[in-house]
Amino acid sequence: MNIGTLLRKHRKDKKMTLKSVAERASISEGFLSQVENDVNSPSVETLMRICKAIGVDAGELLTQVSKKERSILIKRAEWDDIDLSHTGFVTRRFFSPEDRTVIDSSVLVIEPGKSIPARKNIKNGQEVLCVLKGEVELTLGEETHTMVEGDSVHFWSNPEHQKITNNNSQKSFVLWVGTL
């Protein structure tokens, strides 16, 4: 998690608007938005004003940034410990939502006979699937690809007409990566 992401999280947790924080910190709303989106970096003085406006200790914020996990490892041995919900699938994400700013990724575990729908609200996104274990069917509009262990595909997202289905008799495990 970076400073901008943390500032946005704290601001939203306190149900504050960009405008109210910017006014309290004596900066423009546009600049605060750039800071939260990591387009621009504030000076130390400005960071302290933003933190004060939100009601967050700047030192604690920097400590949170320094303790951020830089990598998440999911061992293969952990695959079989997954309890599938009533939906018949589960996604094991690598990072929390606050840390997913450019790409998202997960290991998808799909029960036999179940499907995972496409991500919602994605425009012009790209995705990569790699079957780690089992077999899945990827439907992209009129196209259907049957994929087995070791197969991978890179494609443009098609949220309205896209799904991943496990027609196999055992759980399937798929590495999925997609742009945001």
C-alpha cells in the first residue's frame, strides 16, 4: 500500500470528501486527487496538513507504508485447504483492494459444473488465464476455448459475454491476472 492509497482509505473510512479534506489542508481538490492516485507526491509539510485534515497521524501513516507487504505467496500445498462457498468457486487474491492499482490477480478455484462470471465495470481491460490444475472452458462471446493444465490465454475483457466454466469432474485451479 502506498501513501496515496492509504490517504484515500483513511479519508473514505471517515466518510470525508476530497473537497472537504482539500479545503482543510489548504490545497486544491485536484492536487489531493493526484496524491491519492499516486500521480503527484506532496511535500512533507503538505502531507502533514493532509493527515491533520483527515485526522491521521503522519508518522503512523508512514509506518503503515513501510510495513506494507511487497509480495504474497500462495503455496501449492494450500490449494486443497480451500472451502468452496455455495457459489461453487472462490478467488484467492494476492493483494488487498487498496494494493491493486494497476493489475489484479488471483488463483481461481472452481468446483465441477460451476462458472465464474466476468469482472464487472471493466472497460478495455486485458486478462491472462493459465490453468494450473484441471480443465476449464473460457467463453468470450461466440468463442469458446477448452483449456487443460498448462494452457494459457491472453485476451481483451468482454464483461457482457464472458465466463470461465469447470466442466471437469474435479476442482480446477486457474491463475488469473487482469488489468484494472
